[in-house]
Amino acid sequence: MDARPITHAATAGLAYFAVVFVAGVALGVTRVLFIVPTFGATVAVLIELPIILALSWIACRRLIVVLEVSATTHARLAMGGLSFALLMVAEFAIAAFVFGRSLADHLEHYQELHALLGFAAQTAFGLFPVIQR
């Protein structure tokens, strides 16, 4: 069995996570510092989501091509699943270490509309590699 398709998918998943995470942190800081105080959390997220989703879509497409990710569902799910899992771990790490939230507090946070919208966008981010097949 040839491991290259999964190796390419894993490499792409790591790179996809890294690119989008850095963009998300930059947008998130801007959102929290400048948009939330004026418009509130939900409107701020609604402003941010199209930007981060467009960046995610473009990054996903470029990484699939450059890193030669197989068009198989298995490889694309591996890429998207790994990137989504890393994003969830990173998000909890920020919640815990920056905001002092426990895992229970972090999960409870998803009951708020702006957090639920963000989670929906993160789910789309994880599915983009499969959708772009």
C-alpha cells in the first residue's frame, strides 16, 4: 500500500491549519479589539466569517494543488479532519491559557450565538478539502 496519499494529506492538513490559524488569530484580535466594542460579538463574527471562510477556501485549494493531495475522499477527509482537530485543540488551548476557561466552560461557550456561528464556520473549514474535490 502506498502511503504517499496520506502523507500528502497529512502535510496539507498541517499546513492548512497553520495558515488559517494565523489568519484567524489576526482577524480575531481585530474583531475583539475594534469591532466587538462597537457592534457586539454576534455582528462582529458575522463580519469576520466571510473573510476567514474565503481565506480558508483559497488556502485549501492552493495547498491541495501544491502538496498534490489525492482527490480521493479518504485523503481529503484526512486533510480536513486533521486540520479541524488541530484547530479545535488550538482553540481550547487559547481558551484555557489566555482566558482561563476550563473545558466545561469552553464547551458551554458554544451555547452563545457568536460562538456557535464560529463553530459552524470551523466545521465548514474542515469540510472544504472534501467539497473542493
